[in-house]
Amino acid sequence: MDPKKEAEKLIEEMEAEKGITLDAEFREKLKNEIAEKIKSEIERKKREAKRKVEKEGEEYFIRFSLNIRLQHLTLAIGVILLIITGLPIKFHESKIAELFFDLIGGIQVSRILHRIGAAMLIFVSIWHTIYIAFTEEGRNEFKELLPRKKDFLDFWQNIKYMLGKTNERPKYGRYSYIEKFDYWAVYWGVVIMVLSGLILWFHNFFLGIFPKFVFDIAKEAHSDEAMLATLAIVIWHWYNAHFNPHIFPFNPTIFTGKISKERMIREHPLEYERIMKEKLTREEKSDER
């Protein structure tokens, strides 16, 4: 399609329909504007068609097993339930908390739902401990998540990149220092929340063993860590996992277990290189046989 010919045709149809003849100079200007719009639309459609073809033929890598995805799903449901039921209890005197209690049937219902969320958190903690202790995949994942010297170097490299001091981004392996921070923050939070939560949940039992100040410490620790965890999830984790401009508005990897080749190369280039080397080695061994 010739944009200028198409524009000429549209102007002629308009002139015939209106019964007018446009000034030659204005007519030429209008034709060029219409031709540019037609050209832009053609290019836009070509880009969309190209993206569609690329997406349909895009290569994917398995990043997370079903076991990991189910653990994350259980953790996510439990934590979200804890947040939406725990914050109204913490701020029970606020109007929003009163409205929330009215909607769900009272503060006692909120406490029951909160304990269901707590049970899910305890369950997935035990599940994950068994996973990393007794499965090869779990042990390998745990090793990959251990902090290393490179993580501190990557952090410094990323600071320099964001400040415009260098054009080179840090190259991450299976997990970046951001993802490792997420993981170990959960560890820290779970230990505090579970221990303090159990003391508050079974307070009669623990008050028979420990002095009251232990209960008071547990109450403050539970409350403050809950706020810290909520802010960390909403501001830090959700941004890095879903709201980052590169993956906005949603990152399906933790639910599907798959990551595209394009994202793998951009976000985990060292992991991609390792996978390709292993694949090449297997192919060479296969050819030798």
C-alpha cells in the first residue's frame, strides 16, 4: 500500500462527498499528514505482527519446579491472609478496622482467619525445611541462595549503573542479590513471627513457664515485625517481582515455572550461559556415542 496514493484517494472521496475543491497548497499539506498517519499505522501493525510471531515462537526455560511453586503459593496465601487480618487487629481502634470487622463478622472471625494464616506459615516453613534438607533440588537451591562476595560486588556495580557512573549492569546467576535478600528476609521474619505468634496464641501455657515480660516482648516483636514484613512485601518484593518496568504489570514465572529466553538473558545471563554450556556438553557426548 502506497500511503500517498491512499491519502489522495481519501481526499478525493471527501471532496466528492462534500462537493468542494480544496486549495492546492492546503490539499498537499493535508495529503502529507494523512499519508504520515497511514504510514505510522502500517508500521504499528507490522510491529504487532512481528511481536506476535516472536511470542508464539519464543523459547522458554524451566526456572521453578512444581514443588517450589506450590511452596510459594502456600506462603503467599498464608502471608496475605495474615496481613489483611492482622493489621485491623493491630489498629483495632481505627474506623477502617471497625468497618473490616463489620464486613467479616467481628474481631473473633478475624482472629480465627489470622490463625489459619499462621498455620499455613508454620506448615510451609516445615515443608521448606524438609525440602532443603532431604531433596537434591532443595540442597542445590539453598546453595545458590547463600550470600557470596559477588553479591556485594553486584550491589556496588548496580549502584554505579543507576548513578550513571557505568553503562554495564551487573551480571547475575540463578539468583541476584535482590532475590537472595527476599529469601533471607523471609527466613528472619518467619522465625520472629512464628515464635512470637505461638507465645501470643498459647499465652496461658507460656505465662506458666516464662515471666510476663517475655509475653510483652513477644507482643511488641510480633507487631513490629508484622509491619516491617508488610512494608517489605508491598514496597520491595512486589515492585521487584511484578511492578518493575521490565516485567510490569505481572510476572507469571513463579506460577508457571517458565521464563522466556529474552528475560533469562537479560535478568540471569550467567545462568543462561551455564545452561547453554551444559546443553552443548550433552550434545557433544551424544555425538561421540
